Amino acid sequence: MEIVILDSTERIASAAADAVEQVLRTHETPVLGLATGSSPLPVYREIVRRHTEDGLSLAHARAFLLDEYVGLPHGHPESYREVIRRELTGLVDIPAASVQGPDGGADDVAAAGRRYDEAIHAAGGVDLQLLGIGSDGHIAFNEPGSSLASRTRLKTLTEQTRQDNARFFDHVDDVPYHVLTQGLGTIMEARHLVLVATGEGKAEAVAAMVEGPVSQVCPASVTQMHPHVSVLLDEAAASRLR
Ligand code: F6R
């Protein structure tokens, strides 16, 4: 696990965008794994800038979202499908048909989860997976207690995650209770994990992920078992590391 502590969000965004750019430039059909939430937004802004100003192309890429809320109507502005379109994929040249997310609106969510894992597999797997981390140590929406071998499936958000995500909605009561999320086993199959965390609020989760035991108590700790992980932190997020 490579830990990189940088002194600004811009530098973190630039380092993550460098990793994405390298995959885009060296793979014939690059497959990106995209996270939502606040942490990757500066990375997406930097990728959009490189596309607009430097001609970086995503036309040949495919992308898979990490997770999706269950219960939001199709096209809801806070559905992760919409968020990623607004923040990244709608601003670059990746074809809309090349971007997939878990189908949180499916009648049979369990089957939709299985289909999603199959689609990732059929695309050849994810070359680079961007990740954030929740203040309770979740990655994607694998909340504490998640099986370390889990596949894409329905999960219930913890109260803490619903409170953390309330800022995207008018009221905490509007935050869905359920999500369809890639499992930890699914995420671990990506060839390179790039996790971005900033701010004091992430410091405890980051320390548990990097230095704690590999345990369902901190789902992100499973990444200690992955052969290629880059953790990009600011000083506040790194402040509890020994
Ligand atoms: C969202 C996701 C979540 C977030 C995490 C951190 O697709 O997978 O694991 O990365 O909740 O969210 P922020 O970055 O908003 O603090």
C-alpha cells in the first residue's frame, strides 16, 4: 500500500488524474471504476480540465460506478448516475453507453447485482478504481460488518452514512436507506485502487484502514490485501497515522 501525503486538494487531484491519464494513454480499452461523493470531485474537475485544455480523450474508455441508491426515481439529481454525468462523463467524450452503474431501480435488485458483476467481468475487469472512504470506514457502501468477499448486492446504509450524505439532500429523511453497491470482493478485483481522503473527519477511518487489523469493523482495511493500492491524503486525513 502506497501512502502519499500531499499539501493540497489540488495536488491530490493532480496525482489521481495522473494515474487515470496513464491508464487512458496505455490501454486500448481502459476500464475506469468511478466513485461519487465529495472526495473525487476535484479529481473529476482535473480530468475535465485535461480533456478540455490538453485534449485528453476518454472516447475509448468504459466506466463502472461503484454504487447507486435504491428508491430514488430515475433521473433524480442525487442518483449517482446523474451525479457522475453532471460532474464527469457528460463533460468529456466518453460515450454515454460506455458508462454503467448498478441498477438501483430494478425489480429484482439481487439479480441486478449479479448482472453488474458479470458486466464488469465481461468488460475485462476494472483497470483503475477510484475510491473515497466513509467516516465509518466504508468503501463503496460496504458498511462495517460487510463480508470481505462480498459481491455487488443490496446494503442498508448506517445512520452515520445517512447523516453524512444528508448534505446532498434537502433533509436527512430524503436520504435513501438502501443502496446497490459493489462488494468488497468486487472492488478487490480491480487492478489498481486509488483512494482519496481529505479532512480531519476521515483521519480515524484512514488510520484503521492503513494500520488496523484487516477486519469487517473497518471494511476499507481489506485493501491491505491488495497488491496495488495508492492512498492519497492531505495532512488532516493523515493526522492519526503513526
Ligand atoms: C460513493 C462511495 C462512498 C464515498 C464515501 C465518502 O460512491 O462509494 O464510499 O466514497 O461515502 O464520501 P465523501 O467523499 O462524500 O466523503
